[in-house]
Amino acid sequence: MGRVTDEDAGGPEEVWRAPAAGPPDLNLLRTFLAVHRSGSFTAAAHLLGVSQPTVTTQIRVLERQLGRELFQRLPRGVAPVPYADELAARVAAPLDALAGVTRAGDPGADPDEPVHLAGPAELLCARALPALAPLVRSGVRLRVATGLTDRLLAELRAGRHDLVIATTRPRGRALTAVPLMDEEFVLVAAPGWAERIGGAERLRSTGPAVLHGVPLVSYAEDLPIARRYWRHVFGRRLTGQAALTVPDLRGVLAAVVGGAGFTVLPRYLCQDELASGALVPLHEPEDPPINTGYLVQRPGSPAGTHLTRVRDRLLEAARDW
């Protein structure tokens, strides 16, 4: 059996005695499930409120009891072996139910602690926070963080967030994800640039070459949204560099409204500018690129009433997004 370590294992281990032979101790299974869900001994220790050496020791004891290796070491964190996935599927629901009973019976527990929500800044500001404002007025406490999906999902696994609005479906079975909304991407520019290139009709007949010489505005150097639009709509690779990058799509929107050039934006973010004429769609393909956003929750996260209300409100409001 392989020896399991974590990225920061190796310090002095706390004294922890193994239970007698027999069914695995519930504390061992609880520690195992925390490691399986978080993908890291260190993150699991944070979730459980114990030291990382304690987690390492408990996993080793459980492996000895089961006679099986449970995790393989990665450059960052650990990965479960297939048997660990099977074990997690068997014990997750009972342990989560038991944890819920334990919390409900704890007179010192706060069922309505702040809800930690994270997601893209633009979507949170334009859609999620206005929808959640009535809950805040009624007493719900929110703590909001912004960032890119990959980082936020890693932090969710580590217990830093309760809910994450993700722009991609998370991999693996450790997180629960439900579709939240579809966002359509639209190619836009200010009216002056649209007139200079001959409008949407010329772009449709001539192709994207008419945009050569028009500055491209993007939120990142690798042009992720624009590249996807080019591949999906025009069937070709987008070449060139951005004239302006702003790490916030609201900044991209403001710059393009001001005449900086053209860009690709989610329609929800620029629908008011399209309606007013401040922006003009440069192309209206029959099959525009669509991206599905997901509401992601870590299994086993505290089931407080505030968390439930925030989750349900987001799912309800997203029907109109």
C-alpha cells in the first residue's frame, strides 16, 4: 500500500491513537470525506478545525483498517483512487444527515450565519445582487467574493464559500452543480464604428475581415470570449491582439460605448445599451454562442436557513435572466 502524504505533510504529527479493529470510526470517515471533497489534506484540516498532521494520521489509520490506499499524491493536493470514490458515495449521505442532526441539536449553533457567495463580478453586480437585495432587507447576511471560476471552485472545495456561480460545470462528483442561466454572446461596437465598416450586412456578406483595423477590446490578453465567438460563428481562429484589456466586462462595455473599438459581450450585460442605440450589434447569427452558468454548492456545507433562501432565490430569479 502506498504511503499517502499531502503537499505540506511532514511536520510533527499529533498523538492520535487508532481505534480497535472493527468498523471504521465515524471521525475517520468524516475526515476521509473532507479530504475527498476538498482534494487536499490542508483544506480538509481547515474544514474540520484540526491540524493537517492530524488529518494525515487519521487517513493512514483508515487505510490500514480498510487495507486499501485511498489517495494518490499530486503536485497540489491529492486525488482519490476509484475505491475512495466508491466509499465516498456510500458514506456521504449518512454522514451529512448525521452532521445536520448534530448541528440542529447544538444550542450554540447559528443556523443563520452569513452566506458566502462568489462568482464573476459582472454577473453578481448585474443580476445576482439585485435579486438578493430583498433577502438582505429581511435579515439575510451575505459575504460576496469575485473572481474567475477555476479559483473560486478550488476555494469552494476548501470551504471558503457556500455557493459559487460558475461559468463552467465543475469536474468530478465532489460538488453539486445545477444549471442557473444561459448567456448569449453578441458582437458589438459603437454606432460610429458600425457605420465605418458598413454595418452588420457587410460583415455578414464579407466576413470578419471587415473588422481589420478596428481596435479590439477584451477583458484578458488571450481574448477568451472573442476567440470562442470567432470559432463558433465564423469557423476560424481569431488572430491579432487586443488594443485594450480591462479585467472587468463592465469596463470593456464602458470603453466600447465610448468608441474604443469592438468587442464580444454577454447580451445581458449590454442589453440596455443595445436598446438605447449606444451599442450596435455587428452580427446577428442564427446560432449565437451560448454559455451555461451553474450554481455550485459544496455537499456537506451548513444547511442554514439563510443559505437555503439565497440558493432558492437565485434559482428562482434566474428564470427571468
